[in-house]
Amino acid sequence: MATVPQGIVGKPRFGPSDCLIAMLRACSRDSTEAIQTRLKCMLQMFLQHYRDAEGNENTKELAAKCCYEAGVWYHRILENLISQERKRLGFSDISGILEHDLFQRCLVACCLEIAVTSNSLPCDFPLLLQILKLAPYHFWKVIEPVWRVGSGLPHYVVTHLIQVEEKVLENLAWTSDSPLWDEITPNEGHMPTCQQ
């Protein structure tokens, strides 16, 4: 039950669309190369470290397919996020978002989670985050923006992302090594107020 963004006929394009390229070039610093390099490295890391419990070769092919589809989703969702932020902020230079490495890495991971879920690849959450060395707390921050702009995401994928979000909030964000504690500590151990 694999899925690619709606509106794409034939084999979807892996790279950025002409519209996305134009948006990236409109920024004060063109992040195209950095974005492509990060995406390629993360997908290669996943392929290198993902192991099916039985060592099934078909699963390796499916993992490669998931990486391809994750790249398609990444470019599509990034384009939608940029469009939304440009409208919200009222200016076209959103270099800060594009250069925010942690956010971009979590966005790639979320797109990979979409592809893994869509293709029923055996990779229980949070294994994907362990492979990519990302904290669930940081990953949680991109889930809602992704499903809000993820045009064409099937309902079952949105449902899965919401369940992942709940799993992070209920227990994964509260582990002793979670970055959440780094944000609580400066506040004298109290949860930040809504004004902070």
C-alpha cells in the first residue's frame, strides 16, 4: 500500500521541483546543496544500518524503495512548508528554517517514517530515530507541521503520525537522556509557563 504525493503521474521525481528550486534561490543563501547532501546522507545511513530480523533480501529492496519515496515526500513537504512560512511571515527569505539542521534532519526522518509506514516495512518506531540518532523529543516537533502541510498524505499515515506523536508525549520524551530536561533545568526544574 505504498503511496506517493497525490497529483504525481508516473514515477515521481526524486529531486526538488522547479518551484522549490526557485524558492531556495530566492533566499539570501541558497541551501539547495546542503539540503540535498543532508537528505542523501540520512537515507544512506538508514539503508546501511537498517536490518530485517530475518535478513530478508526483499526487505532490503523495500527499504531502498522507502528511501526513494521519503525523498519525494521530503521535497514535496519542504516546498509546502516554505510556501506556508513565506505567507505567514510575509517575506521570501526563510534561510533560517532551511539552515536549521536539527529541524531539517527531523523532517527527513518524518518523511522516512511516512514511507516506511506506507510500504509496511518492518521498522517499529522509534527504531528509525535510533538509526538516525535523533531524540524523539526533537522529532515530535515536526510531526504536526508535516501532517498539516502534507498534502496527499493518506488518512492511515496521518493516523500513524498522530499515534507516534502520542507515544513520544506519553513516554519517549520523558526518558532520562531526553533533551526535554535540558529545557526544564534552566527553569529551576519547573515546567515552562505558557508565557515563556
